[in-house]
Amino acid sequence: MVAMQPWSPALVATLRTAAEAIAVPRAEAETSITMHAPLELLARVGLLQYLDDDTRALALAKISGLAADYVATGTPVTTSAAVDLPDLAAWWRART
């Protein structure tokens, strides 16, 4: 097995993919997975630095599995269209 630095680009890419998946709320009713996945991801990421390379590889597989399980819980909530926010500085100047 190739030695992996605790925060290698490959590790960060795996974590980013998992975090992006888990960050999207689900449209269906909440489940244990949807409620706890964000906290579990944070805990697992925090522990990575203490693991040897082989154990870290297993932990990354678990993190990827957690993200896959989360995605499988249902339909992602769709986001609304982008909203044009006013130029707050101009708004403030107009008020004064």
C-alpha cells in the first residue's frame, strides 16, 4: 500500500466529495442516517490524523460508504433559483 500523508490531495478529494454529498438535505422525512451523517463525517475526519496508513484507507472507505448511504436515503432538496441581492453598500448610502 502506498503511504498516504494525513492530508494528501487524494484524501482531501475523498473528503470533499463526501462532504458535498452529505451537505445536500433530503426531501423525504428525516432518518437516523440523514440526521447523524454530518456529525459522523466530522468525527471520522477528526480521527483520521491518528490512524496509520492501512487503517486510514479503511476509514476513508467508511467515509465514502457513509456518503453513499446518505445519498441513497432519497431525493435531494432542490435549490431555488439564484436571488439577486441588492448592492448593500449602495442601499446604505441611499438611506443616509
